[in-house]
Amino acid sequence: MKSGGNKFLIVKADEVDLDVRTQMSEIFAEGFTQWLVFFSKDKNIIAKAFAHMFVLDQFYVAITNDKVAGVTACTDGKTSSVRLNKKELRKHLGFFKGSMAGIFLKKEFEAPFENSPPNTGSIEFVGTALEFRGQGIASQIIQHILENTTYNNYVIKEVADTNTPAMNLYEKLGFEEYKRKAVPKKVAKKIEINNFLSLKYVKK
């Protein structure tokens, strides 16, 4: 399913005749390296290590001039949007850190949504390429998902309360907070996040 609008084409990642995986992993690395510094501080290494993990039929991408400008996954809350391969992780991160990534990140990235309500879509891994930020790409992809998938409700599992641009975007699209999880004070000071917020969108 595709949509145009502005200068970006929104399409399922498995329907694109491009090496989307490499570009998706670069966007992932740009957005997530700060959380993955234990494994590597190098964005290029992070991108290579995690390029294998995307389950392409669960992702939507914004395309312009053969470039992936943004990505977002939408699953049924039970199906994983990523699958980590320890062999690939060890290849790029080394045996020890690759093994640790395979254990700890598998729990984080592949865990099904707890008590997922019926007919609810889970929106995950929202990211925009650095050169395209500020152009409304994430908004366009999520809007496409809301209009072209059949779920009645949509959830975003965790958003940092200090991530103001993301919160502004989701609120503008009609998402509302329904739960928050406090971060322990010692950890909160280190990562500069006080709470992780869970958001929900209900189709009218």
C-alpha cells in the first residue's frame, strides 16, 4: 500500500526496489546510538551490526529520490518488527558485546506488547534521516499508518518525557498518555529522563 503527498512516497519496506535495510539501519543508528553506547559509540558500527534485524513487512518507509527519509514499524503487538541474530551482532560488535546485545536487546526489542488489547496496532522504531529532519516525515508516515491499516486503536509503548519533539508530534496526531513508568532517580539523572510515557490513539 502506497501513498504520496508532499515529496515523499510512503510504502511498505518490503515493496521497495532499493537497499532499504542499509539506509534504515543508518537512521536507527542515528537515533539509538546514545542508548547503545555500551556496545559501541561508533554509529557506523551500530548501523552495520543492526542492519540485519528489520522485519521489512512490518515497516513503512518514506522514500524520496531513492533515499529512505524516514521509517516506522506497525505491528499487531504480538508480531516482532525486528529479529536479532547473535552471529551478526558478534561479527560487528565482537564476541562478548555481540553476545550481550543478543541477550539483553532481544528482551527489549522483541518482547510482545504486554496484555495487548484486540485490534490494536503497535507503532515502533520511529526515525527520520538526519538530512530530512524538520520536514514532517514522521508525521506523514504515522498518518499514513492510521489511515491505511485496519486497527481500531494504536499504542506507542514508551516515549521519554524529555523527548519534547516526539511528544509534540504524537499529541498533534491525536495520541494521549494512558500510562507512565517512573525511572529510578539514580538512573534518571544519568539518562536525563524522569518517566517513560505510554500513548494511545483511538480511531473515531
